[in-house]
Amino acid sequence: MNPAQRALPLHVRIQRAIRQLVLDGALDAGRALPASRALAVSLGVSRDTVEAAYGQLHAEGFIERRVGSGSFVAERARWLDRHDSTRPRGTAPQPPRLSQRGNAMYRNGGVRDFLAPRAFAPGVPETRTFPLPIWERLQRQVLRQWGSAALLHSPPQGMEALRRAIADYVNLERGAHASPERVLVVTSSQQALTLCASVLLDPGEQIFIENPVYHGARKAFDAAGLRCVPVAVDTEGMRVDQLDDAIAGRAVFLTPSHQFPSGTTLSLDRRLHAIEWARSRQAWIIEDDYDSEFHYAGKPMACVQGLDPHHRTIYIGTFTKSLFPGLRIAFMVLPPALVAPMTTARTLLDGHSAPIPQLTLARFMEGGHFGAHVRAMRVIYNQRRDALAQLLRRHLPGVLEPRVPDGGMQMPCLFLQAIDEARAVDAARRAGIDLLGLSTLYAPHTPTRAGLLMGFAAHTPQELEQAVKTLAQVLHDMRR
């Protein structure tokens, strides 16, 4: 019997072992099974135990029990698909036939999450200083107030208390034009991008993306069958003037607060240009404001959505970066005409987000704890950004050039020598360091810059120093 089933009752283990023999073809249809008394003696168990196993096999249709004759493998076993019986031993199974969309999703490898907070995983926040006692207290308050009602489904659009708190926050802090009725709570910004790709555009239609670009966005659009058209990025963000020359294009994807991965901010002129382009083409702007809370040189510029009077901008925000990844709450601020279509489409993905975390987050925001936490982390992340830049200049001079961003949680760093980026990322991973290669974020067949995207938010300056020394040794060994 399978050792993994040792926790199961004995009669269940016997029943499953016999069933597996039937499924594997070791016991053919019509084959007589040992009498329950004889099998009990052989296995050293009671007859009642074997009878219970036989009874369950009979109920499931695997065996037939004939009075006066005994127990036999059921005739229907002839029609069972034997495990690997049609494939010669030693041959590899044939890959499944997938849909075009399934193949596209499988080929592009999905989106890699950095599950453990190893240096220098991009986009991973510091969670060790999160105010867990406050969160726990607020969650208890939610359970006391809501009782068993908190265990039911959330409305697909999200709990009203959280939508109200989100609307108040983005209006005050990001200069948005939001109301609770226009907020859609989702599981992640990745889910929001998937919704945009599926609801707003048809397969084969064009969407303009930054080059380089956030890999999760490009993969979501590729999986939906869209044609991603790369647009160059410079020190003022995407070259939105290039959109005017395009013949077609139904949407543009932007990270205007901190362009991913360069960290540049989209200038006001270009924001207004993108808004006018969307109005004139009846196109959409997908604005991913993934970590605007962490801006270190004054206040961040108001979001594009707040500047757009034509309701052509979809604003995406997330609490994964500002609070903790396990929360799994993000949101969209939608044009009024898109609220019903997007909410309906969201029900086809996962239906709703869990009510208890939503209600706890609403209280966390309403009580001022969210703002206090963000302000505290902004100071810490600023110090860690500067520490990483200094460490790289000290330990990797002439090898890696840090491009210090005005905000965000990661720093692009360019190779100053001919170093194989993919090999460096792989060698660093084996040494316990997670990195993202910059060249992988560029569109195929376009000029790239080799380098590394290095997250700094989740580690103290002392931890960053040790990781930089390890990286320096890795790159030194590669160049020998």
C-alpha cells in the first residue's frame, strides 16, 4: 500500500490499493478476488476491515459480489483507460493539444513571482515592519461587526466600504476623479491587465506598449492575442508623439508615475498628448500606477486619469507593493461606461475577492494606518535606495552603473562591460540572489540595454551589502 496513505483508515487503504490494481490493469475484468476471510488472514487485519473495503469497491462499481461465488472485478473494467497502456514503455507522452491562446500563455512562460524575499527581487516590499497588531485588531473588529455575514460572497465589484476608501484615497493622494461606483476591486494588477486585454480589444488588434515594458503587461496582452507595438522610452517617459503616426491602435499601456523598469516619470506634456490621442482615436489609456506611493523627490505628479476629462483612462492600483503581497487586493478606477462590462467579465475569472481582507483594509485606510505605514516605508525605502547605489559604486565600479530612480522599489543598473546577462542572472540565482535582466523587458528585434533590475525595498542596508558582495563575487568569477 502507498506509504502516503498511512494516515487513512485501514479499510480505505486496502480499498484504494485494490482499486489501483484494477486501474493499472493488474486485475482484469472477471478476475476473482480472494475471499474476505483469506485476505484478512493474509494482511493480518480483521475480516470486518476487508469487508468494509470490498463494500466500498462494490459501491463504486469496481467489483461485483455474487452470493455463493465470491467477489470479482467488474466487467465494466474492460472499458477503463489503463494508465499508460496505449504507450510503449520508455516513450514520452504526447503534448496536449492546446488552443492558440493556451499555447501563447504556455510559450511566454507566465509571470514569474519572486515568492521568497531574496535580494534583489524587484517589487518585493518590506513586510517585517508591517503593523500586524493593528491589522489583527481591525480584523477582529470586522468579525465582531459582521459575524457570519463576513464568510459569504463579496459583491463582484467589491465591498462598498473598501471601494469608498479607495476612491477617497486616490482622489486625495493621486489627483484622480473617482467615486465608489467606479471602483472595481480585483485580486491583482495582473488580473486587471487581463481584464483590459479581454474586454477592450479583440485578438489581432494593436496596443501600444512602452519599450522596455513591464513583462506582466506584455504577457497578458500577448496571451489575449493582441499585437503589441513597442514605443521607445526616453528621459521623459514614452514617446507618445509616435502614436500619431500609427495607422491603427486601440489602446496604449503606460506606467507614467515610475516607468517600469527605467523609473522615469512621464512629463505633463506627454500625458496631455496621450489623453488627446485617446480622445481623437476613441482609444483607451491603461494606466498602471503600481508603486506611486514611493516617490522620493517631492510629491508624485497627478495621475493621468485625473487629467482626462473624456473618460478614456483605466486606472490600475495595487496594495501588493504598498502593504504586503499576500493581501491579493488591487483595484481599477473605470470610466462609467466600463463598470458593468468589467464587473461582469471579472465574475468569469474568480468571481470576487474575499470579504474579510477587504473590510479589514477599509478600516486600515479609514483609520489613517495606511497613510502612516506608507509614509514610514517611504523613508526606509529612500534610505535603502541610496544605500544600494553607494554599495554598487563601492564594490562594482566600472562593472555595473546604477541609474538611481526618483521613486519606486527597484533600480535599473547597466553593465559597463561585456557580460552575458542571462548567465549572470542564472549564476546569481544559484548564489541565492534574484535578479531580472533588463534586456528581457525589451521587445524582440529592438535595441536593448544589458543590465540588471535590482529590488532594494525588502532588505536592510546590512543585508544589501552582503548581497552586493555576493553579486560582485559572482560577476568576478564570470569574468575570469
